[in-house]
Amino acid sequence: MAIHRMYVSPGQKPTEEQVERIRQAASFPITYDEDCPELTDEQYAEFARIAEKQRALAINDPQMVAKCLCLICII
């Protein structure tokens, strides 16, 4: 399995082929291993707490708001 990276610039839109590949990837089952074990409910709750805190900080950063809006437009 390989890691694929893609950098999206503001205003850039994915091709239909890229959108289809993303849809296909979303249907693949999750495979856990020693490098990426399944998380406990407590670990998920901690991630949610941290994400909420980061979103609260990011909403005050105009560049971060612009990046989030750009990603929403792509999806």
C-alpha cells in the first residue's frame, strides 16, 4: 500500500476521475495494525476535544477560514 499526497490550491477543483477515486477509497474497509491500532472510545473523545479546540482557534485566523472554505467547495 502506498501513500498518495495531493496538494490543493485555492480555487483548484478536482477532476471527475479524482472525485471517483476518492469515492472508491471511501468504500474500502479500514485495516488496523500495530502502527495504526483501533482507537478506544476515550481516545476518540480526546481527539474530538482537541479538534474542537483547534477549530475555535482557527475560526479567528482568516487564512485558516479561507482554507476550510476552499476544501468545502471541493467536496
